[in-house]
Amino acid sequence: MTVRAGGYRLVNNSGRLYYPNSTQHKGMTLRVSQPQRGVKVQRNDPCPCGSGKKYKRCCGSSSTQERPKTHPQKPKIRLKTEADILGIRRAGQLVLDTLDMVESRLAPGLTTDEINTWVHEFTLKHNAIPAPLNYRGFPKSVCTSVNEVICHGIPGPRVLKEGDILNVDVTSILSGYYADANKTYFIGSPGSSAQKIVAVARQSLKEGLTMVKPGNTVGDIGWAIQAYAESQGCSVVRDFVGHGIGFDFHEPPQVPHFGQRGDGVYLVPGMVFTIEPMINLGGHELVILEDQWTAVTKDGSLSAQFEQTILVTDEGWESLTPYPL
Ligand code: MF3
Ligand code: CO
Ligand code: CO
């Protein structure tokens, strides 16, 4: 039986989700449902991880100690304990404080290298490490991506000017834990295309978040983002994705911001990953500059992004880098 045809999920006659590898369907009438935005997995339901155990005896155990240490469908995904979550939340607060510090100083006439100096010094002053510095050869402590730069802009002599949009992407390591978040800011007053792409990028992250709950999949997140962004005439970057995070900068799973309902692993409590849709005003194609890092839109159109580090909870999700969207 195909349980994921077209990204649909089978549900039993009580309206609960049916998961592959469980025996829950025997003797039940099954019908097909959309991924659910609101309904919670119940404690006696089969665990969405596919273990065949009851949710309450598996990923839904009220004690994080009793939960599996890794995702039963994909053991390379390490689930986070209560102590890990505290550590990532603390790193996340520092990331937010760093973004606020930068925002308060932004003005036309600054260079992106000045922002790098602020982030570097602020991070060290708070006993943390800027994760980008020397990461796979990245030469600076923060990513600064202006206008047509999609992501991984290297701080340098570029001078910010009135009407630019600027994404500042901060990742800090505090007591061994990583948190990652970014925002796109206006420099001075934005024109109408800048306003549009930033609004669509912000709402794209919100759309993705509506899908985050145990029993939905990674593909549901990407599907919701893509459906929304394309409905606004914008495009979703394919070449960079969200990622597991916490013990390391980039962990499994990958979290594409496009795709099919029902694809990818089931979300279970204790997963921590980023959602960070990069949205272009024109086409999704990109070019990497000679510095081997800076990704720009192929057609030169504006690109914007918002990123948060998200914990899957029993209820749905909690941002470990929470800021209003
Ligand atoms: N912070 C980026 C992300 O959201 C990754 C930057 S990698 C770097 O995943 F090397 F450019 F810093
Ligand atoms: Co990230
Ligand atoms: Co980031």
C-alpha cells in the first residue's frame, strides 16, 4: 500500500494519522488526508517515527531521557535532551542579542566589514565563538548578504547605501552548543521591490513553521514554503537548505524550502533544525562568485531570507532563536 502517494497521508476512521510500519490500519477504514497543521499526535497513537511503538512509549515520552537518542527512521539524526535544549536556547539568546546589537547600529555609509568586527568582538566578549570563522575556509565571523546576494556574503569593503537590503546571518557556539539565525534589514527607506521581497521571505518562514509538529514531515515544510512563495510570484532557492543544528553547525536532516508533501523524515520531538528560506524576486537560479562563497541571483534580482533555529515539541514547535515575524 502506498502511504505517501502524492504526499497524502492515510488516516483511520477516528481521523488520526496512519503511519508506515505500524499495524494500526488493520481492520480500519482508511481515508486520505492533507498534512495537518493543527491536530496533535495523541499519546496512544503509533509513533510517527515508524518504530511501531505507541507515541507515549517512544518519541512522545514525557521524559526526554526515555526518548530515543537518535531518529528511529534515520539514526544519523541526533535528538536533543532537555539539557541540550537549554544549551542551544542559551546560544540562541546570544545570537538574538548579536542581531539586535547590529540592527541598532545599521546606517547608510557603513561597510560590511565593520559589521563583522562588531559581531566578532561581541561574540568573544560573551565567551562564545563565531561559528562561521574558518568554517570550511570561510574567512569572517558573520555572513552579510546585500541585495542580489542570496547568502554567504563575505564582509568586506562594500559600503551600504540608502535603499539596500542586508541579511545578517549569525551563528554562535556557546558552551559547545550551536544556534543559527538571520534577518533581512532595510538600510534607510526601502523601495517597493525591497519591501515586497522582504515581506514574502518573512512570511515564507512563517508558512514553514505552520507545518512543524510531530507526524508531519520535512517535505511538508518545504511544500508550504514553495506554495506560498510561488503564489506571490517569487522563487525559492534550491541549492541551499535548512539543516539540523545543535551539536554541530550543519547536521542531518537537510530541510529543503521546496518539495512535496509527505517527503522526507517524520518530525519527532527533540529534533532541532533551522528553517531559512531564501526567496528571490526573479528566478531561483544562482551563481557562486570567484571567492567560492558569495551566492548571487543569476538574474540580478533581489533576494531575502529569515532564519530561526527550531525545536520540534510535543505540541508543535518552539523557536530557540525566537524573534517576532
Ligand atoms: N549561517 C549559514 C546557515 O544558515 C551558514 C554559513 S556558513 C559560512 O547555514 F561559512 F558561510 F559561515
Ligand atoms: Co542555517
Ligand atoms: Co545561518
